[in-house]
Amino acid sequence: MTVSQVRAAGAGALLVVSLAAGGCGAAGAGGDAAAPASARPLAPRDVLLRALPDASTGSFAFTVKGGEAPTAGQLDAGRQSYRVGFRYREPDAGFTLHMDYLVVQRQSWIKIRFTGAEGLTGLPKLPKKWMLIDPAKVKDDDVPVGYDDETDPGDAGVVLRASADVRQTGAGQFSGTTDLTQQGEADIVDAGRLKALGERAKAVPFEATVDGRGRLTSTVVRIPAAGKAKATRYEVTYAGYGSTPTPAAPAADEQQPATRGAYELLNA
């Protein structure tokens, strides 16, 4: 289960509530990026691949701008936990759906709320506490019911593994191109945008930065205008390595079982 898949589940929930309202997922990643003295210096592309976070990275914070919905959270793969929040805006009805997931080992919780929904009817009534998800009641495979090896919540690795012509442009700074036709289940561009890009999708420019310990700190894909779509950016930021609090299970008085209304959204 990747954060991109969880984001897709939220998009389905947005459609359901929209209709109901009248239509209106401390050590540097992969070790030290510096090569041993007896080895050749790493090529720029390999430096970036080694900079990706993995199970040994420790806790860090992340943000994703672009794609299906703005995303932010914290992850600690070594302790098998993450917290991630999404915001989905329904432009016709004018409200925004906020979904926050908290995953700790084999359990997961969710918070759901709406903003800008004053005067709308048909939206489900949901508690403010964390709602514990029962896996037996979840039908959508994109809903997280436990930790599933997530290490790279912004799918930066998808960009970097499909990269070419990578060069170092400054201290910790890199640029190149990436092939978006290899994005798989990542949420960098949707199918319509990918089709409109045509052959240009195979060489889309990107920039990336790493910190002084060789850990990835940002990846920015510059998606050109295509068809009726304007030029956009897909931006991933990783920060607070080792200093970000590890997401933990909520206290007993801060949680309750998920409600029927929550499952209706989750299974949309």
C-alpha cells in the first residue's frame, strides 16, 4: 500500500460525498551517500537513488504538492508507522474533504471532516476522534488497514528510477529528465494529461536536492502544458530526518470504532 493508493481512495470518497451533497496512504537512506575511497565516485543518478529513504532512515516529515490532492504527514518505516493527511476540494459544491490516516503496525485509524460545507445537506455525520478501522469492513483495497512497507510516500523513487541525463548542478543539487510513462500507480499525472503529453512525457525535466548527509530533501517535476492543461509542478519534500516525532497510536480516550458513515466513504 503506497500513499498514492491511499490518495486514490480519498478521491473516490470525495465523489460520494459530492453526490450526497447534491453533486454539487536518523541514518541516511541506503547508508552514507559518500563512496569508499577505493571506489569510483557515484554517478549523479546513483547519488539520487542512494538518497531515497528506506527502512533504516528513521522518522521524517513529508509534503506532496501536485497530483490528485495536497498531502502531508510523517513516517517512520523502522517502527512501521505513518500519519498522512489529504485535502480534496469539490469545486462545484465548494466544500473540502479532509482525510487523515494514522497507521501503526497492523492497525489503522482515520479522521474525516469537511470545511466550507455550511448549508449543505446530505453529508455524513462523523466524530472528531480517531476512528479505528476494522479490516473486515473495508472493501476498497486502497484503504490502509496496516503498515505495508511504505518508505517513500511522495513516490520520488518513481521519478528517479525513470530518470536520464542526470547531472549535478551545484552542492547537493541535481537535474535531469524523467519518463512519466513509467509512473505506474504513482499519482504524478493522470491518464488524460499523460496522453496529451505524448512523446514529451518520456523526457520531462526535474530537479532534486540532497542534504549534507546524502539524504533526499526535494524532488520537483516540471510538467509542461499539454492539451487544455497548463504547466504544473509535482513537488515532493522530505525534511526533519531523525527529529520528526514517530507517529503513535492514539490514547484510548482519543479514539473509537469507525462509524457506518465512515465505512460508506471508505468503500466508495
